Amino acid sequence: MKRFALVCLLCMFVPAAVCAAGTSIQLQNYRALIRITSPQFSPDGKELAFLTVRSDFVHDRYDATLRVLDIASGKSLILVQGMRDLEMPRWSPDGKTLAFMAKVGKQKAQIYTVPATGGTPEELSDADNGIQQFSWSPDGKTIAYVTPDESPISKKDRRTHHDLFTIHDDDYLINKPPVPSHIWLLSVKDGKAHQLTFGPTSVLETAPPIGGGVSAPVWSADGKWIVYAQQANADDSDSDRTRIVAVNVATGDEHPITNQLSYEYNPVFAPHGDAIAYLYIHGPGAVSDMDLFVGSPAGGQPYDISADLDRNLLPELAWLPDGRGVVGMADDRIGVQLYVQPLNAKGHALDLDGLNALSFAVSSRGALAVVADSVTLAPELYLLRTLDSKPVKLTDFNSGFAKYAHGRSIEVTWRAPDGQLDDGILTYPNNYVSGKKYPLVVWDHGGPEASSSEDFDTNEIGPLRDLFAADGYLVFEPNYRGSDNLGNAHMHAIYRDPGAGPDSDVISGIQMLEKQGIVDESRIAATGHSYGGYMTAWLISHQHFWRCAVVGDGAVDWTEEYELSAAGNLAWTRDSLGGSPWDKDSAALYVSGSPITYAGDITTPTLILSGTDDTTVPITESFALYHALASRHVPVEFIGIPGAHHSPQGPVHRELYYGAIEKWVVKYLGS
């Protein structure tokens, strides 16, 4: 009791102190976190289907459960659990059935259906190469799904090693010819399917370079058209070469809705009529916000309805039921907001009462379901009954996390020497006391067209913000130029300036904190993942005050990014640096903008982590950085993550990954 009274007195009479009530969180505590994904309203708007996802550490996988929640009563029903890779629940138009994708045994993903009131799932599709995306027709009689074509190399040819193939814009780990994905139509009544689209073009199925994302084919309200993002070929480094294409369901005839040949993504048909909303670059050039455009399969000139919003819209889009506008998400300062973009007025953010949106759905009645969290609140499902109402919590899956302490997080802003406005997140240590100086961990986010936001455990920093705060450190997450949270100019400022400009943003941010007298200048760590790994390598090669560093899947050589990577990074590198490594106007920047050029100057003890199957940032770049340090006897450790792509895929590897980072930083920063 005396100890409790003393803590309360400190909180009352030392206002500059941050008192963290509760138990300090440990890495293993995150095993209990339940993620919530894929909210979907029933057609009448009275029920919500969604997935809860738990970590299975025994089998090193994530297990999803399909649930249906009655909004009026709050009662929920478990429909499906125990099926591997369960994802993408979708209501039938009559509301009686839910379809979803899952795997059984060793087979590839197929479409299954289950009665909305409960029952045994039944397999509906039988696609030899598995299902990638799907959507119901408006009358519920047909499902459009996406599946890869057959390989041009037969099983016999593979057995006899007659399997040579041609490589184009593909990643360095490719071991078979790429094949396009196409749309098929599946009869719900008898399970028969026939192919709708053909040829060397493909439905987009790989990550775009700057904005936008993979999305399912979308039906028009009258069922006559399907629109999708079509990639010019099947090569995984050409995901910039996309356009929105409308296909006539009856004839299979296709035509693009614009004359653009690249950077069009995520089409969504209006609930009535033939208007199509989709994402396209604002400009100048590709390194810019993704804006919301509206076009039609009938032709005509599409128009930018979000030109005045000045935010980079994320891939998730949904029309309002009256067709007068579209709801989308965007990073905004240190949060993630939901925006309503009317067809003929300026868009505006909804009031989420301090929460950050993770995903959302719009009902036929105009209500919104939002999966949301905050820096101290684990994700739950919330309801906005109208666009003007505040969110009401519908679930309580993660209430156990309320008992843990969290360091106070605030937004900080500053200007770089050239006047560039920046912001970021500063998190104080648990039990911070005014007047003391603390070690500082700098975490740079990836992208760079992304940002650090005050989410619970969903950004690349994951649990490290709270873990470092519990270790007694300040945590600084700068949204350097190139980040998408402060408008188009801030995002475009990284064009042809991949390192020096962002470096000045980060360094001036650190200096801003040091002027507050809270930083122990002798104990500062540089850390980050992906482009944040690039930033870390750049920072430690240009400044030498760092106590230690962590480079996670970090790009260090732009020529290798252009030549070897996938996920659109060939296009990203070309369009961000202003040309290829072989163009005279950009060739020099491939050298001067690459941290590996300066790796001989690095003296900071550095931890390097990389997935062995990473095609976004090839592990070859990590090898180069490792040898540049090891050959000069700079303290360095290089950890490979078996089978991982651009981040750990399973819960065991994820926990080991973050544990290794925390251990390395604590080793050098101390307590």
C-alpha cells in the first residue's frame, strides 16, 4: 500500500513524469494477441462476418476462425475453424451463404461455402492450380475466380529436364516460367467452370511498386461486366504495367476503360449504374499519391475526384450505398484515417475518436465496420452507425492487453535544414522521469511510401516500440521525406534523392530531441526494415555517433534492386531514381545513392537480418553489407530466416526476429 501511495504522489506532483501503470510487456505476451481481419456486412446490414486469427506456435502458422456477429444483440457464432489458410469470407447476395478460401490437406486453395446459420463447409471449386481471388455475381448464381494458367512445360518435360525457359523482368530466384492468371466463371449450382479471359496478359497478382494492391475481379450491378486490374504480362517485376480492363461477361470481349498503360489499381463498381472507382497516380510522375479516379466501361474521360484531398489512398475502397461517394483509408500524420470522398466535393476524414483504421466495410444501410487499434489499445471491431457517429466497440478479444504498461507516445514535428516539414512518433520509456537522459532507438519505416503510425502491433516495428520503452529507451520513428502521411509534396520529395534528403530529415529530428535534454547522446541506435534498412545502412555510413544498428531486409545497392528484385522494385527503382542503371542521366545516382558505396566507412556494430527467399530485397545485398563489415573486423552478425520472403512469415520466426533485434540493441545500449 505504501508503494502504491508513493507512485500516485509522483504522478500527481511531478507532471513531467510519465508513469506507466501496469506490468511491462514481454515479447512472449504477444502470443495471445488475436488479429481481426476481413469484416464483411451481410446484404441486409444486420450481421458482420469477420476472421479472428491466432498464432499457433506448435505448428508455426496462423489459424483463422470465421465468425458471424449479430449487430443488434452482440451475439456471435463460429462458422468455420481449423481449416488451413482460411481467408476472404464473402456473403452470397441472398445472405444465406458465406464463401471463403481455404486449403485442405496438400491441395491448393479452393472456394468453400457454409450456411450463414452454421453447418459443414462444402468445397465448391476444383481448380487444379488453386484459387487466388474470387467474387460473387449480383444474382448469386456465379462466382468469378482467378487462377494461374497451366505451365507451358509439361510434367514429362520436367521429369526429363527439358525445362529451360525464358526470363524477362523476373526475380533472381525464379525457377520456372511465369504464367499469367486469368478469370474463370464458376456455376454455383453445378460446380462447372469455364475460362473468361485469355492470353499473355494477367490479372495482377504481385505487389505494385508504389501504391495500390492486388484485388479480386468486381461485377457491375447488372452482372454484365467484370472489371479487374490487368498486368501486361506475367513477369513479377512488371506490376507497374497495369490498367483497369472491363470484360463483357457474355462474350468475353475486353477493353481498357482508359488509355493509360500503367499504375491503375483496385477497381470497384458503384452499387448502381456503371461508374468505376479506381486508384491512379496523382503525379508528378509515379512517385506521388494514389488518387481516386472514376471512369466507366462505356468509355469517356475518367476524372480525379480526390485531387484536392492531398493524401495517398490505400488499396481498400468501398462505395457508399447511395453511390454518391467512396470510402477509403490513408495515412495521416501519425495515424490511419478513414476518408469519405464525394464525387463532386472535397474528401474529409471521419471521426474515429483517436483510433487507427486497419480495415473496414460499408453496409447497405450506410454503416461502417472498422477494425481499429491505437498505440495502447489492441485491435477490436468497431461500428459507426452513420458517417457522423463515433465508433462503438463490438468485440473484446484482446481485453487482456489492458493490464500492460505502455510508454507515452506523442507526435513530434520539425523542419530539416532545407525547410522540409517532417513529423514522427516519440515514445517515452516506461516510468520516464523529467530531467534524466535516456538511450534513444531510432526506427525508420519501410516503403518509403508508407509511414510510422500509432498502431498496436501492425507496423514493421511490431512489438519493439513497447519492448524498447520497457527496456528504458526513448523510441523515435521519423516519417522522413518519401513518407505518405503529409501530402503529395512530402512524398514526392524523395524523387532522385533516396539518401541525402531523408538522412537530413532523420538527423535533424534527432537534434531536435537532443535539444530537449532528454537524449543520452552517447547511446543512440539506428534500426529499420526494408527501406528503413536502407536508411539505417545509409545513416551509419554517413554518421558515426551510433552505438549500434539493425538492418532488416535492407536495400543497400540500387543496381541489384533494379536487376534482381520482384514486387515492382524494378519499376520503383527506375521511377524513383529517374531511369535505369544504364541511362546516362541516372547511372551515377545508382552508385552515389547506394549505401554499399560507402560501406567501407561503417564502424557501427551492426545486426543484419534477411529472409533467404526474399525477392523484394534480395539477400545478396545483405551478403554484400555483411562482408564489407566483417572483412574490416567491424562487429557484425548476419541472421538468415529460412524460407522467409520480405519479413518472417510464421509466428515462431516473427518472435525470434524481434527477439534478436531487441537483444542486439540491449547489448549495446545497456539499461
